[in-house]
Amino acid sequence: MAEAERAAVALQNGDTGSARAACVAILEAAPHHAGALAMLAQLLQTSGETDAAIGLLARILRLTPDNLAAVQQLAGILLQSGRLPEAEVQARNAVRLAPDNAASHLLLAMVLTTGHCPHVGEFHYRQALDLAEPDGVTLANLAWNLKLQSRIDEARVLYRQSAALEPSVHLTWLGWARTEEAGRALEDASRFLARGKRLAPDHPTSAFEAALLARQGAPQEALAVLEDAARRPTGPTPDELLEKARILDRQGRPDDAFAAMLQGKALIREAGNRYAEGEAADLTDRLARFFTAPRLRRLPRPETRPTGAQPVFIVGAPRSGTTLVEQILSSHPAIVAGDELPVLSQLTVALPRMLGSPLAYPEALSELWMGDQQDGLDCLRDEYLRQARKLVPVEAGHRLFTDKMPFNEMHLGLIALMFPDAPVVHVLRHPLDVLVSMMSQDLTHGFHCATGLETAARHCLRMIELVAHYRQQMPLRYLPVRYEELVAEFEPNVRRLLTFLDVGFNRRCLRFEENRRYARTASYAQVTEKLHSRSLYRHRAYLRHLEPVLALMEPAIRNLGYEI
């Protein structure tokens, strides 16, 4: 068809307008013309019309479900748009269609790594490298994946190989800089950051550069970097504003810090991230209704004992001290850090299918009353362990691994059913200190509650009330650890922790800052420092700004044994 040739030539010459017009003309005459549909989808993607491109690719796949190019293109657009669950569906389809295609494995690796499943993503990166000649970008992507797994030394080796193959890729140097910063090699991080900036001066690096300068003891230089960024025509980004807030907070400027927090959170909400309060309230209410003592008495216990390393659930709000506790515990030779494992939340989604229930979680657990589901808890527990062991680097000698996903206390009922003997360490901190810290970070935990002060307060209050309900209605192997007491009386509380876990005392736990693991949380830098009391009761400087939530939070604060 002449129009198809004209469209191809126009696209090749960069005349996107003529190419688009030619595609439209073809489709008016032949609505199912695969080549024109694919070319128009490419043009729409290039022009930023993402939703239209996604719709067009979905149309192509309805016509030709095995169209590998369309599947790969759709997966890529969905990944760039942050629509990870949909992207994963298409990326997995690409691997199913072409298991010997390097691009298919690369797409799935990127989706899984972005979606906090780096261990599985690593498998597909290595598949891609086996199927094609190694290239610098894929090596750098795998290096970043390993960094996310705390395998800093292995990541360094790959970054060196990547930079040697393709030294002009700025993202390689920027990723390497972040990796060195995570590995505490701050001078190397600065050098690699400078190299990346020279290659791409317009690439946004201000938030990381400021954080690196602040960590090197240069807060004024860090603030100057952020002020320069704020003068861009597009203005500052949320990350830049929140980094500014953290630096100002450490300088003792709470009013300026809180103003930056509010501005950053407003931009996050404008981008579409808001607290899913209806969903959070509904699930919390249903959990409280299901997990009651009379109902639970009729549920079976697991029939068999699990083998291998077992979980320690470190629960609590983000920024409450859970990373510090994990850093202490993982300094013990019998305990390995699992970090923020997504397994429990994934299991709640899979649970109805696994139990053959038409109901959602938690009501699907009522299938356990049935005679043919008496081993249901064994199945759920074993699936949790199977998935967790894919993500945790358990080695000989490890008896325990930590699961430190924030707000996992929401699922204490399920934890106690699957693992009635599992230790639960609940880290408590003054709720107002928690709120101030949550306001200074871009957090997605808790249904995006941290996008505003009031929503963060309401969600924290829901969790406090739900934990009290669980403790009243069912037995838990539960140890509350107050952050303030841990800081004030460190060794006695570390000994108490280790006794609770039934592991012997080890002095390495008192030197947690020497633990070389990279904690994949916002607290990664703090836990490399020796214990200090600077963060205790920091809310006192922010009381004026916290007034909108004081009346709401005061009863819970008192009940937890704190004061305002």
C-alpha cells in the first residue's frame, strides 16, 4: 500500500505529522492494519499521548494476541507510566511468548526490580545477558538490582564492567554514585556523581547531591544546591523539598523545615498519590470483626512444624525505629535481615484462591472451619516461607530472618495463625515523633497515608487501635520495644531482645553501626552511625505545626504511656 510506504518514509525522516496522517488514512480504509496500528502507537507514545498508545496496543493484542513486539512495547509503556501490576502481566506474557528473547527477559527484570522483587529480577537480567552480547546498560541495570539486594561489592564489579563498555552513559555513573553512597564510600560517590552530571547536566540529581553533601558534613552547600534547583522554571521536585526539610530540621530550623515538608507533600498529592482512606478503613474494620476470640477458638492450628530459618516479625510505623532494631538483630550470627518483605501482603491477595474461597481476605479464612481445609494454615505458612526464602539470603547458621515491612501489624492476626510461635517485636515511638518523621519522607506504606499530616495521623491511630484489638482477642508472642528506652538503656534492651528471640547474647549487636549490610529503607544512612539521642522527642519543636492532629492523637498517646 502506497500510504504504508509514505508513513514509513515520513517516520524515518522525522516527519511525525505526515507519518501520523498516513497511518490514520490507512486505518480509515483498513481498521485492522497491523503495521499502521503499531506505527501509530509508536507515534502516540513519542508524543506523550500515553493512554492513547496503551489503548491502541491493547487493540492490537486483541487482534493478534501473540504479537511479541506489541506485548513488549505495551509492557515498556506501562513500566514507564508506573503501572507496575499491568506491566508485569505484559512482561510475563513476553517471556512466555519468547523465552529465548533477551528483550523479553530484560523487560520482566526491570518490572520486577522496580516492583521490589529484585531477587527474581536478577534471574531475568542474567537470562538476558546469557541470550545476547553483554551491553553496558544491562550490566548497569543488574548492578543496581544487586545494590537493592545489599550486595554492594558485586554491584561495584558490574558497574566497572559497564563503564568500561559504555563510558558515556550518564545513568551508569549516577547509579554507581548511589551505590557507593549506600556502601559508605562517599568520596567515590561524589566523583561518580560529578562524572554523571558532566555527561547529562540537565538530568535531575539535586536531591541526591544535597543528601550526599549533608552526609559529608556540608549542609550549607547542600542547601545551596537545592536553592539552585528551586529556581528552575518547573520549580523544585518533592524529593528536593523533603531533602531540604531534613537538612533544615538537623539545623534546628523547624518552621522552615515544616514549610518544605508541606510543600513537598502537596506536590506528591498533585501527582495523584493520595491516602486510600476508604480502602484502609474498610479493611481495618473487617479485620477487627473477623479476628475475635469466639471465632478464632474454632480455627485449627498448623498441623506440622516448619523447618529451616524462621521469621521474626518486626512491626511498627515507618520511622519508628524498626530499621535500627533490624540492624541490631542482623548483627547476630544467627539472624539474617530480610528487610521490607512484600510476602505477607502478597499472601493476603493469594489467600482466597489458595483456600478455594469465594470471599476476600480476611473472611476467606473462614474456609479453615471446613473439614477439607484443616491443613490450610500449613499451606499458607509454607507458601510464605517459600516466597520469603527467595528474597532472603539465608546461609548455614541462620536460625531466624527478619520481616520488617512497615505497618505489618495490620496482619498480626494472620501472622499468629500461621506462626503461633513466631516472635513479634513491636517497635513503639512517641506517635508525634513518628508523624514528624513521616512528613519528611516520601513513603508509600499504609495506603499512601503519609501524603499529609492528618491522613498519616488517622492511619497510625487505626494501627494502634487494631494492635490493641489483636492483643485482647488472641495470644501473641509479642514484645513491645520503646525506641526511647532502647536509646536510653541500650545494652539492657538489646539483651532483652535477644532473650525474647531465644538466641545467645552477642556483643556485635551492640556495635550495629559496623554491620555492613545496606538497609533498603529511608533510615539506611542513620543506622551506619553510632547510637545517638538527637531524634528523641523531636516533635516538641513542631508542636505548633502538629496542632491539627493533637486532639485526635492525644488519647492514643496517653494510652501508650507518652505525654504531649
